[in-house]
Amino acid sequence: MSTINWLFEINFAIFSIFLILFVTELMGGVLLLIAYDATKSKVLPYIVPIWEVTGTFAAFWVVTADFAYPVMLWPVATMLAAPILVFLILIVLRNSSISFAELIMRRGWLNERRLYKLYGVATLGIGLVVLIILSAIVSGAGVTLSLTSPTFSLWGWVTNAGSLPYIVGVLFIAIGLAPVFYNIEALRRITVPFTTLGVVIEAAALYLYSSSLLTGYFLIPGVLTIAAALLYNVKATAPIASQKFVFAFLGAIIVFAQSYLVYPTAFKLNGGLSVDAVTTSGPMVGAFYLLTLIGAFVVGLLMVLYMLTVWRAARLPMPPSPGVPTGPAVHNP
């Protein structure tokens, strides 16, 4: 293994892009839940094309992770079977609700508003499951490590002092940055206090997990996260901060900057698991690079099409909800 574990770096870069795409969806879901009528014109033109790209990127990351760490495939699937099952159920709920919402004609109680709110609930649930899994991998909370029969206890995770603050911190950050990404000027005043408080809570959560997790490296994602909110509050830089591509690019850097939390060791509270020790070698390395190259081309093409779709949607008026008349009825004599 070389000094730099390139398989980890590449796989984590893919994960960073996937996570920031999902986080932008999560922020949109939160806005739809708390202020549907006021935010739908900004949120829906984005999430309607992006949700499929997010799912594709998630599949891309999972496949490359399987090639990078094949020895961990069965242990992780066994250990996290329950959270993964809940995750998959919520994915089905998310996908079906937004698919029907795009096409629905109002039928009694079932309408576009309720379906998009259901999408928001499902996305929020997915985010919660993802955060539980990520925090367990970072800290080892609730985890009993073993390459043959590892286990995960949700109660053990909940009772760890850092777990709930970890979730609360991310939620505050999501609420604080949602108006930035979707350019909701009416909520501009909450961006800095919510984002800053979220970063502080997140730092406290890492310290409560283990003081070794809160290092100087945390300043990089912490400062960049708060900077995004600050830039949105400056008239000259607000249009830049709310640009979708700029925000996503900065977000991917913020996520990637937190790779130190899982490399060179993950599951810190359990003595740590060496990432280098479980990274594949031999012919599988070549297969990983080939798969990543082909996958990056295909997913990259999807991303280009997505960006064009969002760019065009941002310049068109919000379409009316299906089944809702757009003007006065005309009566022929």
C-alpha cells in the first residue's frame, strides 16, 4: 500500500459529492415541511430533477466502496442490517412520493402538496438513518467490532453522550444553510446564527464522542460552513453564495475535509479499525480504477444534464400544479 491510500481518497471523494447532493435535497425537504407555499417555487425546480441523480450517485458510491473494501461487505451488512432495512423502506417512500407528486391530478385528499410533504418526511428520515450510520462509523458508538460477527446497538448509540448532539448539530446547519442554497431572502436573518450554532454543537458532539476527534482539522469544514452563511448576508457576495454549483462545490470540499474522522482509523471508541488493513489489493485495484473511470464518465454526464436542467428551470416561471386551472374559464356561446 502506498503512502497515500488512493482507493480511500477516490471513494471518499465520490461519497462527498453524493452526500452534498443528498444534503441539498434534505434542506429542500425541510423547507417544504415548514413553509411549503412560501418556498415551493424555489425548491421544486431543483429537487424534481436532482432526486434521481442523487440516487445514481449513491449507487455509484456503494459499488466503488464494495470494490475498495470487499472484506467489509458482509460484516457491515450484518452489523447494520436494521438501519439499512429502514433506509431502503424510506428510499421507496421517497421515490414513490416524489414520482407521484410530479404527475398527480388531484383526487380527494391526495394532492401534490401532501405528496411533496411526504417526500420531505421520508427524506428527513433517510437523513436521520444516514447520520446514525455515519456517526457510528466515525465514533464506534453502539458498535461491537468483529470481522466475523460485528453488532450494532441503537440503544448503545443513543446513550452515548455525543450521538444526539451530533444529530442536532447537523439539523441546525441544514436549517441555517437551506435559505442560502435556495436563496430564500425572507429567511436570510437565520442563516448565520443557526449555522454557527450547528457547527459549535457538532464540535461539542465530536468532543463528547472522543477528544481525539476534535482536532485542528475541524477548523477547515467548520470555518467554510460558517463562511457560506456569512457570504449570503453580504450584498455583494450573496448571489455567489446562493449559486447551486458554487454551493455544491464548497459543500463537497467541506465533507471531504472531514475524511480525517475515518482515516486512518474508523470506529474510534473500539480501538479503531485500520482503513488500510481492509482496503483491497491485487487485481481488484485495477478493477476499482476501471469501474471508477467508467462510472465517473456516466455519472458526470448525468450531472451535466442535471445542471442544464436546473439552469433552465431557474429561468422559467413555476408551472401550475397538475389539475389546477391556470385562468378563467371561457364559455362559448
